[in-house]
Amino acid sequence: MPLDDASKDWLRARFGDRVRFDEPMSRHTSLRVGGPAEAFVTPTDADELAALVVGARRRGLACLVVGGGTNLLVLDRGIRGIVAALGGALTSISAETAHRGQVRVTAMAGARMAALCAFALRQGLAGLNFAVGIPGTVGGAIAMNAGTPDGCIGDVLEGLRVLLPSGAERHLDRRELAFGYRSLDLNGLSDPATGAAAVIIAGRFALASGDAAAIRAQAAAVMQRRKARQPYDRPSAGCFFKNPPGGMSAGEIIERAGLKGKRIGGAVVSERHANFILNAGGASAEDFLQMMALVRQTVAERFDIVLEPEVRTVGS
Ligand code: EPU
């Protein structure tokens, strides 16, 4: 249901200047599209996040937790209820030496992946170079098991701190985590009654002390390769589709389908990397939806391959 006055009063009283109403999500997504969130809250710490999640649940309000908005297509009519944005808050990163050169790094969910990679480089820690250049937040990267052919979050994550829908916190060991290709299944922690999901608060990574100069050189090479292959001059959500099983990458398939440069409204398939759909200016979410449908249909007809979006669509 839409936010009523009592709910707005609660949000104002509890979260002060951390809440904004009718906030355009185009300001908070890397695609730069998306209608308004009825309420947009940036909690400053885990306690405030818990108060928000529990208070919303008690009032029957939907509460969608987002990271940096880098893998999100928000529809043009926006998002009912509350959006809790962690990118920009809950950003601390700390290290603790374990044994025999192993170092545990704990990063809060709102920390940028770029900040986590930079932290590891400064400390001469190996294990995260696959992630150099991955946009978004640590929480978002864990939630989707972000990665590249060189590695993924599930390879280095040792444990997870989550907020359950009840407001209680839980620590999960890596053995309890069901990572898949670009996925982490936390459905078992959802509230069956309301469907409210558990929220990732922090991740603990197992890294190893190494040769700082060599690690830095490798990171620079990864970044250079990325920049040579991927478009950075227009807003995008990174790779739009997951690579399907079978060996051929989504980018190659979309290119072979003849879709490079294809344009619908302001949404354009990149000439440089066909798995990037760019906002070439003034695009709407509808443009992206139509482009997604066109790409999927064309690829299905030409190659009998079903492309699954990596980008998550939310809102109405
Ligand atoms: N290719 C084409 N045409 C294209 C794009 C790619 O023929 O338009 C070919 C390339 O020549 C290459 C193969 O496809 O032979 C794979 O391309 P690339 O090395 O660019 O890797 P990718 O599989 O397209 C993956 C990740 C990227 C990540 C790169 C880093 C997925 C879905 N994508 O891309 O992640 O940056 O590896 O090498 O796993 C993201 O998830 O948002 C993302 C960008």
C-alpha cells in the first residue's frame, strides 16, 4: 500500500534528514533511469538499518534494500514503499591478521568494491584482483556473487553478517552459503509470512599477504584490460546479461546477432561490448525493457539460447 501520513511521520521522526520522499531513483542508479521511491532512506549504521527494516515490517510497508544501484533497472513509475540505500553509509573496512600470512578483511555492505580493492592493494593483500573495476558496493557484489572469468566473490568470502527480517543479526560461515553463478541464495532466511528478505550487513574476506608491487601490477593490468574492452563513456549497468552455459559469452552472441549499435529511444547496445546497454541520453526504463526484450527474442530466434538478465528489474 502507498505510504500513509502516519508512516511518513514515523520516518521523519526516526530518520530525520536521512529520509527523502518521492526521490527520483534515476539519481541513484548507474543507468540513470527510474521513477521515484516513495521514501528513500540512507541509514547511517546497522542499528538504524535494523530499526528501518523492523519498523517497515511492523507497518506492512515494503522495504527494498539497495547497494550502489549499479545493477538495477528501476521502472519509470518508481518504487512503492521504502528504499533503504546502503551505498554511502555502512562503509567501514578493517583488517585483522589470522595466521600464516592469512588476513581477514571485514567490509561493511555499503563500502564500494573499489574501496575494498584499494584497501587490499594498500595492505599488499592478494585475492581480490579479479574484482578490480567491478562497480557497486560490497553488499551488492556479495548478493549477486559478482565476478569475472578470473574469480568471484564466493571464492574469497569467508563469512557473512546478515540482518534477519525479525531484526536479529546472524553470522553465516561460508559453508552455509549457497553461491551459484552470479547468485547467492539467502531465501532460506526470508520471512515466509511477508517475503521480507535477509539483508547483508558485512562480509569477511580471506586474503593472503603477498608481494605488494606484484599485486599492484596485476591489478593495473586487469583494469587496463577492462578499459580496453568495455565502454565507460556512457551510463550503464555493466554486463546486462549473464553469460549462458555453452562457452560463448553473451557479448559475443549479441554481437553475432547483429545488434551492436541497435537503438531504442535512449537505450543503445554498445559498439565496443555488446553486453553493455548504454543510456545514450534521456533514456527511460521502458527503453531498456524494450531493448532487453528485443535482444532476448533475437538471440532466442537466431541461436536458440535464452539470455538471463544479470541486471535486476524492480518497481512498477
Ligand atoms: N566478445 C565479442 N563481442 C562483444 C563482447 C565480447 O565477441 O561485443 C567476445 C570477446 O572477444 C571475448 C568473449 O566475448 O572473446 C568474452 O568477452 P569479455 O572478455 O569481455 O568477457 P565477458 O564474458 O563479456 C565478463 C564479465 C564482466 C567482466 C569481464 C572481465 C559476465 C556476464 N561478464 O565479461 O563483468 O568485467 O568478464 O573480463 O560474467 C559485469 O558483470 O557487469 C561485467 C561487466
